[in-house]
Amino acid sequence: MSVRPSIESLEEEIVENFSLFDSWDEKYEYIIDLGKKLPALEQAYKKDENKVRGCQSTVWLVAHYEDGLVKFKADSDAVIVKGLISMLIQVLSDHTPDEIIQAKLGFIDRIGMTTHLAQTRSNGLLSMVKQMKNFALAFKLQNESAKQ
């Protein structure tokens, strides 16, 4: 079994990648590239119940619980937003519900996302994080009730 990097080390990796760019144009280009690399979400998941509420753009987010780890898949109709959800998946996917629930996600502030995103996008980013943590909490509660 391979050892999965911690959420903190994955966050650090993103911070380091962002430090390579001098301008916000370059950083946005990088975010768009991350979005382009995100595997396409199957059409069957692109339904209303999988939409993240609170996002101006359409974002579909699904989670699966497998071998004690939460695995996320997502897509968006907006290139920047697709890049943002891609970063969140990179950091949070393949971790335990507890790790996800407790994740501080300080990298969002450290790379300057909260100050460089429009208010609506910033709110959307928080909605995506909240939804991912809600999935983790649901899996945790499901798991605990199954053990009883």
C-alpha cells in the first residue's frame, strides 16, 4: 500500500507551485490548466442533486467512500472554477473523513485566492469546501452507525 501525502504537504505543494508565477495572469493560466487536467465527470453525475449550491457557475461534485477514504469527482462549466475545484480535489481526495473535516485549507489564503477572486467566486469556493466537508461528515456518520 502506498503512503498518501498528507493534506498539509499537498497544500504546501500548491503554495510552492504558485510561488513560481510572478503575475496573477500567470496564476490564472495555471488554475485554468489544472481545470483542463481534471478528468471529465460522467454525464450521469451532471444532475441537479450534484450541483454545489452557492456557486455562481455550475459545479457538479460527487463523492465516493472506498476503503476508508473519500474520493471526489467534479466538473464545472467555468474554466477558473474547474481549476479551483481541481485544486480542492488534489488536496482532499483520498483522505479519511476525519482528515477532510479537520483540514484547515490555509493554502487558499496563502496563494492569495481569497483576495484575488471576485466576491461571488470566493463565496463559491467556500461553498465547494463546505460541500466536500459535508460529504466527509456524512461518510463518517454512516460509518459510525454501521459499526453500532
